[in-house]
Amino acid sequence: MRTINVEKKFDNKKITFLLTSTFPSLSLNTVHKYLRKKDIRINNVRISTDTVVHTGDIVQVYIVDDVLFPKFNLEIISEDDNILVINKPSGIEVTGKDSLTCKVHEIYRDAVFKPMPCHRLDRNTSGLVLFAKNEASLEFLLDKFKNHEVEKHYLALVYGIPKVSYCRMEAFLFKDAKKSLVFISDSPKPGYQKIITFFTVLNSFENNTSLLDVQIETGKTHQIRAHLAHIGLPIVGDGKYGNYDVNKMFKASSQKLHSYMLKFNFSSDGSCFDYLNGKCFLNFTEF
């Protein structure tokens, strides 16, 4: 059992927001599961709904530590003197407390320069994360990501079958940091930023699901999940933007979104990192 004394920053916020913020490994689906079981208490009263908490409330969480702080082995896909490619499991943040970066730093504790991530994945998105093993490679690779010279592909299992085999989508995204949500609009609005998402249908199935290869030209928070849900193709298992009944039907407790490909397409030559140009790292998964 874990006890949380609600701080001012969580005043008037829902219990799901408090718990997923306090325990990054928890998904919304998992929190709702334990709410249904009445394994969460506020001021010693069992709750079963997404209740609002207030400053000074005492929250008791009867969830085993293996769920709150999942252990995982570091799965290294590729490594050389400059880079480290890791397959991140779902439910782990790339940075922050108890994150993938913490695990990497633990393994490389004796290194002069501890490997640093060059990009991010959502906590509940699994797949390839690129780390730089020295300052020069970090500066170089951050610049390549900024200039869209690293190609990233995702596998997404969605509910629904697109009418086209390939689609380039443009929309506008607003991030509500307080609610930890993003909203999509088809037309420009104040505070909204333009997003571009591509997908190719790899396969479709009799259970009305499709497997997509997804790329994003703009890397905004929750872009893939929110954009696909906006066009009626929610990712199976997505507790935030997906369909609850669909997730329940497929017994999906985590979102079926996986970063499976990183490919270097450098437009300039002449540096000591040119040996990376054209390299492609792959890590497929079965949903």
C-alpha cells in the first residue's frame, strides 16, 4: 500500500490524473481497473469512480509495487562507440524518475559521459529509442532530428478499416497541460499548432482492425494517438483517446503503438558520423 498526501498542484484534479502523474508506469486503463475493484481510498473511504481530490486529502493506493514500479531488462538493439539503440517497453517514461534514461545511467554508471536520449516516446508507446554516447554525437543527432533527417516509423493497430491504402493528413493540435490531453481541429484555431501525419495500411483483419505504418512530420504530444482517433481510427488499447468498449472487447490494457523503425537519411556529408548515413534499425512486435 502506498499513501499520497495531495499537494496543492493536484488540488481539484481527478484521481486518475494524480495517480498517473505520481506513478508514471500506471496507464489510465490500469487506474480504472483498480477503481472498479475499490482498491483506492480517499481519506479512508473506498472509491470506484474518477473522483476529484483536494489539497490535504490522503490517498491510499492498494496496488502492488510490481505494477507501480515495473522492473524491466534493458533490451539493446544496437550499439557502437557513438550510439545506443534500445527497445523501450510500454509503461516507462524516456526521462524522469524511474525512467528508461535512469536505467541506462545505472548500467553505464562508470561511463565518462552517460548516454542521453535524442528523442522521446510517450510513456505507453513501446519501441526504439536512440541514445547518444558522447557530447559530439548528441549534438549531431539532435540536429538531425530537428532537420527531419531521421526517419521514424510506428506500427499502430487501430479499430476500423481505412478506405484508402495511404493517407497524408493535416490538422491542428492544442495541448491542455492541466488536463494532460490534446485536442484536434480540422481548421486553425488560436493556440492550435499544425500537425502532419502519414499512414500506410499494412494489413486489415476480419475483426475490423487494421495494422498501419505511421509517420509524423511534426512531433507533437500524443499526435499519432489523437490524430488517428480524430479520424475514426482509434488505437486499440489507448485508454486516453481510444474507445473504452473496443479496448474492453479486445481485453487490451495497453495501447498498440510501437516505434519499430529508425532510419538515418542525412542530407550533408563530411562529418565523422557519416558511417551512420543510410543505416536502418528495426524492431517488429506482435500486437
